[in-house]
Amino acid sequence: MSAHKIIIAIDGYSSCGKSTLARELAVKLGYNYIDSGAMYRAITLYFLRNSVDFDNPEAVSRALADINLSFVFNEHRQASDIYLNDEDAEPYIREMLVSEKVSQVAAIKAVRTFAVAQQQQMGTGKGIVMDGRDIGTTVFPAAELKLFMTAAPEVRVMRRFKELYATNHAITIEEIRHNLELRDYIDATREESPLRQATDAILLDNSNLSREEQLELVLELVKDRATNRLN
Ligand code: DC
């Protein structure tokens, strides 16, 4: 039996630990990890910096024509940094201002068409783990392994709080809860590729799982999907 490279699609609500799992899987498997949310965040950052009117389709199209996104592997993080027109945008894309607007930007059809085309291009060689909201439903509907991650709301709020508090002591739990609830609502109810569990995705509730337990469980699933079985 031989293992071949597959596509792993990870979707789910905000702050369910998708990127942690995706990064760890990619490192273990020697795959490429792509954080599709970083693309929507970088586009949002560009729109905010350049005062692009989200409600004006022409302004959005013009802005998209000026945006070039790329990923460059960062040894220290063991993951790729997103570059926005040759600038490492990673330090700015998780700021609250971007988080507050990103769901609105990600709901724009032209923005999704722009991002999805690049995401699909990155998957042509397989051996990729991509996380987001529509990876198993729209970007890679034929992915060999699809996971839909969820966790109890309070667990998610506290995870996000710990992450952000490390660099911003002014952040409050209430602010984070409000942002997560709002983003989940917009992401799940938008017209274009709303957040949905693909019918063939495996539901993974990690409220009570350690990172190690979760990784082990998913590696077993990968082994199963990536092994050529004669049946
Ligand atoms: O994964 P994240 O929280 O960094 O994603 C930021 C936002 O981008 C999220 O609120 C929804 C949007 N997004 C999306 O619409 N589709 C994706 N594939 C990934 C993210």
C-alpha cells in the first residue's frame, strides 16, 4: 500500500482551532498549508488603507485589479505569511479593525471569485491543507478529506482572547464575543458560498479534545484517505 498526496479541506466557525490543526497537519505530512482567511483579511486591509467603498462594485473591481497576493513560507512560524503587493501583511491582518470588516468584504461576490480562483490554482499539485469557510463546498468540492470544525462558544471566545491578549492588553472578552458572533452570523447567512458543512465532511467538535488528541485523530483519517487500497 502506498500513500499519495491528497487535498484536506477544513471549514468551520471562527476560532475553532482550524488554523492550528491545519498547520500541524501540514508540518507532519510535509504538505503546504494555506490559510484562506488570510487572503480575505489582506484584501480587507487593502480596502481599509485605501478607503475603498465596499458598496461600490466598480471601486471594488478597480481595487482588486491592484491587489497581488502571495504566500511565503516563514520558518519561524512553520506556516506561510501572506504578502500583499510585496509587503508582509501578516502583522496587520489580525487587528481588530480588519476583523470587524472582513466578513463584510468576504461576502462580496467579486472578492470571492478573485480569492477562490487563486485557491484552486494552489491545489492543483495536491498535498495541501486549506482552511476557511467554503473549502469543502466551493473551493475543493472533490477534496479527499473534508473536516467541519466546531467548539462550544465559550471555549472559542476564551481561545481567541488568550491569543489576542498576548499582544493587546486592552482587548476585552465582551469585544471578542461580539465579533465572533457577528462574523459567524454574516459568514453563515451570506448569499455567496455561505459557511456550510459539506454533506461528505466529518464533524469535529474539539471542545474537549487536546491539540495532540485532535491531531492524532485526524492523522488516522488522513492515513485512511491517502492510502491506495485495492477495493
Ligand atoms: O479564518 P478567519 O477568521 O481568519 O477568516 C476571516 C474571515 O474571512 C471570516 O470571517 C470569513 C472569511 N472567510 C471566508 O469567507 N471564506 C474563507 N474560505 C475563509 C475566510
